[in-house]
Amino acid sequence: MLEEKRRHLFWTPCAAHCIDRMLEDFLNIKWIGECINKAKRITRLIYNNTWLLSFMKKEFTGGQELLKPAVTKFATTFFSLDSLLDHKNDLKKMFQSNKWLSSPFAKSDEAKEVEKIILNVPFWKKLQFVRKSLEPVAHVLQKIESDEIQSMPCIYGDMCRAKFEIKSIHGDDARKYGPVWGVIENHWNSLFHHPLYVAAYFLNPSYRCRTDFIVPPEVIRGLNECIVRLEADNGKRISASMQIPDFVSAKADFGTDLAVSTRMELDPAAWWQQHGISCLELQRIAIRILSQTCSSIGCEHTWSTYDQFRSKRHNCQSRKRWNELTYAHYNLRLREHQLGVKPGESFSFDSFMIESILDDWLVEAEKQAVQEDEEIVDSEMEQFYGDEMDENDHTDKRPAEMVTLAGVVEPFETSPAAAGVTTDDDGLDFLDDDLTE
């Protein structure tokens, strides 16, 4: 409706949200979903047992966490799988150590099931297959949320390369890459064929010098639509269209040594600002397109600090307490911004955000529902008795968070079976194997 009223505007969905939805749909593929559910059973057991979590971090992972929160819930799923694979041998050794086998925690049915999963070779092969299948798409999402580069000039090209990378990883075997490609195709037309994305791909100078650069008809159509929509004057539209061959053939200022050598170095919009001076009409359109962002996740309401405090998991807090916590966290964010963010730490998480995106990895869905029902009752009691109700009368029913024991864990002894732990990074062609368990 907005585009119909204002013909010079474009509306685009948030690319990060759409790719996250794509990752969510990957989980609906049966063998991927089953594999991830088993991985979640491992983390639930470990993170809901303070002794086991402390034992693991002190003796096996060097203090590192298994769970890796990312900018979205389903990106977190991928990076947590990646972390589990990195600590595969550590987990195997831990669940074969004498200290674990002699502990009372190892006697429970759930612990025995998790131990069986961890010592199962086909499970790790499947997990590695999942990582190899989803890694290219997850890296596109990670790049979109990076502050290092503008996402608009790269999104279409990066997704095209991710598709063909997935195909190449699986040796062009349609049985393996087919289900993943099917999910990507379901989202492809609704998002990545948008005129702004394909026009940004065409006008990005860093892509022009690549041997794999292709110009399908959809790219030309998208570029033409952007010229018509973003330039109201018909004469300037014609001039911009006539200037495209100069850019494609690297003529005039586009072909100078400096212009060619900075294609990969400069930000695309800055490159056009510096080297598009002989094609002013096309330069103006290119800069407008290439300067845009394609993600709004930083402004999403669900990431609001105040909204996180007011979630159902924390609704037993008084209104005054909400305001105090929000005030403190916003000031901590401002302080963090003033001090500067270290490289690789472009996104900041607090405990409330971590809890919301790691829910499934910490507590089963059924248990979450029971806890939320209990917390709703707490909230209704608070409203009845007033905001000044003593918070000490409430029991915090949040799911287990990442906790560690301060005590020192004794050195462990490895059982004879642990010496036989082998690496099974090879042989990923498990679709040809009998993996019945």
C-alpha cells in the first residue's frame, strides 16, 4: 500500500529475519530435526546439573561454554551445533571418565540416554553433515549482522554463492543437497529477487571483477525497476540507462588504475562517490541503493531491553523494579558504547536475551509451558496485592542458566574405554550407510 501511494519508495522485509526463518525451516527436515533434538538433550542434561557443568568446564573444555548465543534464535542453533562438534572428543572423554561413571548423576535414565547419544558414532556424523549443509547460509546471516560492511550490496550475491557452495560441498549429489535447496527456493522469490537486492548486486564493483559474476534476466529487470522508481525525471532515467555500459565495460573514470585497484577495498557506495563522477545520473541512483541496509533486527521490539524485563518469565517483578533494571541496562549499554566494542563483539547480549534465545537448549518445551503457567499465577497475585508485594515471597522459577561451581573439582581418571575414543571426522557420506540405531 505504501509503495502504491509513493512510487519512489521500496519496502523490503528484514533479510536477517527471513534467513532466520529459512534456518527454522531447515529444522523441519526430518533428519536435521532429529539430530538437533538429540543435541539439545545433551545440553539440557549438562546445563541443568551444576556439578556436571562445572566438571565439564574445569576438566574438559577449558572454561568454554557449549552454547553459543547469536543474533537470532535459529542462528544460535547452528553455532551451538558447531560448538558441540568442536567439543566432541571432550564430551566423549567426560562421559567415559571414572569420575562421571561413579557419580550418582550417571545412574538416571536421562543421563544414560545422553551418554548413549554421545558415544554413538553415527550421531556425530549426522551432526557434522548438518553443519556442512547449513554453514554457508548461517555465515550469510552472520555477515548481515556484522558492523564491518554494508549488507545491501552483498546479500543477493552471497546467497547465490551459498546455494552453490552447499551443492559443491555435497559433490553435486541431489539426494544430499536437495532438501536444503528446497527450503532456500521456498524463500528465494519472496526475498532475494527484490529489485533493490538484485540492483545492488549489479552495481557492486567488487562483484564485477569476479569470474563467477553472472547477470540473469531478473537482475536486469530489477535494475530497470530501481531506475524508474528512484528517478522521477524521465530524461535522467534515460541518461542513467545509457551510462550503464560505461560501468560494465570500465570506461572513463570507471577504468582508471585507482578505480580498478579499489573495487575490493572501498565500500561500494564510497567507490561510486569517488569514481562515478562521469556518470552523475547513474552515480546518484547507485549511491542511494548501495547505502541501504537490509536488516532491522537491531530495532526489533523483541530485542527491547524493557520488553525483555516485562516478558512472562519475569512478570513477578514490580513495575518499579522493571524501571530500575531497564535504567541500569540502558546505561550499561551506553557505557559499553563509550568504551568501544572489541573486534568480533559487535552485538551485546544480556542475561535476559541469552535466556530467550537459548530456551530450547536449556529446558524442554513442556517444562517451559508449566513454568510460564505458574509465573502467570504469580503475576495475577501481584496485581491483586499491589506492586509493593514483597519479592522475597516469590520463588524464581526461571529455567536453569549457565552456572558454575566455585569449588575445585578433583582431577579425573579416565576409564580404559576412554583410551579407545577415535575421531570420525571422515566418512561423511552417511546417506550410503546403515545408520539405524
